[in-house]
Amino acid sequence: MSYPVVSVIIPTFRAAPYVSEAVASVFRQTFPDFEILLVNDGSPDTDDLERAIEPYRDRIIYIEQENRGPGGARNTAISRARGEFLAFLDSDDIWLPHYLAEQIGALRRDASLDFIYADAVLFGDSVPAGETYMATSPSHGPVTLESLLNRDCMVITTCTIVRREAVIHVGGFDEDRLVVPCEDLDLWIRLAYNGCRMAYQRRVLARHRLLATSLVAHDELRLWTAQIRVLRKTAETLTLAPSARETIARRIVACEAEHALAAGKRSLDEGQFDQALEQLERANSFFRSRKLSAVMLCLRHAPRLLHIIFEARNSAWEALAPSRKVLRRLPRRSRFPSDSI
């Protein structure tokens, strides 16, 4: 029996309006040796989803399961995959026609590579035309355990191809709900720790959709909570060099500050002024921002006026928030389920 070179894994949850575009982009690939495993992870829009993929049902492996989250959906597909490589595609993203050819070509040119990712152009809600993932979330230098921990290399899951055996060797994705939406970061860390050789190419090979719902404070809180959990899990379960432990400690402090900043914004939006002030003070002990100090001054002396201003024009927050040149490199990953970091 012949096996495909690539198993394309598409987890889906509440993505019926977009999933047919994702699947169609795979069938437009110039590299033809693949299989598609699409996992319906207990999605409430199953009827719409199945209508959307009906033209492709006889050419894909369609799997339905109870909701287990993105890690569980991908693990289900991995257990059924037959390819030498796994290619992850989020159900609302799109590959360009030469994606697989370029990525597999790079892996074939360097047989020591186990993992590669590429760049994608961003599109969707309020995205400047032509902006790319790596422009907003840069990758610098070689991909190592420390560069992943320090966020010097930011992996976009929808542009990732990895050897199947390497993923199986480290146990696949963590299905703990508390690491969502950072279950991908957790896997990359474990792959690097176990000697997986990783690289990237800066070619734009996909289109990565961003939705306004992925930018609200509640999602930011979830993102920073998950990243902190992944970092602490890494420190607790892996035997690390002192430099890696220092990197983790530093990143946890930064993530806690970002969490406090997001919590302060949410409390301000909800009119909980005392809580907002407490959280923003905690955040500013890290950021030491004059702009954030101005927000806190207004909270102390004219909280209701500040609330009215922010309700009228919520974008005022960005004008008053601290400069985050170092920390703005959030993992802008998929909104699954309706969900980066």
C-alpha cells in the first residue's frame, strides 16, 4: 500500500463560513501527494459545516468527535494520519497553491530538518493590507528551545510542517484546556527539547485570517493565562539549563504584567474602577509607562469620565496603553475554538 507524503490536518469548530476555502486551497496545491483529515470537534454548526464540505466529502477523511479542544482534535487526526509529514492548517486560513511544494522542497533539501514554518499575509478584520505575520511577530536567528521560550522565534501553526514520528515521539498535543490557545507553543517547546531540528523560511505561503473577536480583553486574558501555564509546565517537567530557567522566569514576569494589563482594561470596560486601578498598578510596576500612569491618575480622580470616554471610543485604550515594542509579539494564532497566546 502506498502512503501519502503529507497528512494535512484541519481541526474545525464554528468555522462553517470559512472551512470550504481552507479545503479548496489544499486541493489547489501544485504538490499532489497528500491526504486531508478534517476533524469536526463537536462543532455546534455541524449541519452548516457538512454542507460546506459536501463537494469534498469523497476526497477527504472526515472525522466527528465530542469536543476535546484543538489539541484533542489534532491528536485524533494524527492517530489516523499515514503521511511522513504532518501539515497543520487552521480551518479559517488559506494556503497559496505552492505552499506544500515550497515547504516539502525545503525539507527534502536538508534531510536533517524535522520541522519548518513559513510566513503568511494577514487578512480579515482591521488588518492593514499586505501586512505579514513575520512583520508583526518576527523570527530572529535559529529556532532553538531558548528562542521559542524567549519568543524570538514565533511559529505560525497554519504554516507548519513536521515529521509525524517526531510529534508521536513527544506525545502529540497537550489536551489540557488550560493551555489553549498555547497548545501549539507547548508542542514546539517539547519538540525542540527532544532534539527536533527546526527552521523557517520567510516566504509568504499562506493567508492567515484575523477576526475582531480574537482581540477582546477576555481572549487576551485566556492567552496570557495559557502562556504562563505552558512556561510553568516546561520548568516543572523538563530538565533545563540555568539560562533556559532564567528565560522562563523572565517571560513569566512579562506575561503576568500583560495579564494584569488586559484584566485592567476589562475591569475598566465593565465599570469596576477599583479593580481596574489595582490591576493597572500591578501592570505598570513592570511597564513603568507614563501613558499608563495617566490612565491611573484619571481612574483615581475622574473614573466615570474616563469610562464614558472609553465607551465612546474604545480605541483610546491603544493611545493610552504603554509602549509594548518588546512584548507585542503575541502569537496571533487561529481562533479555534473561535479563539495564537
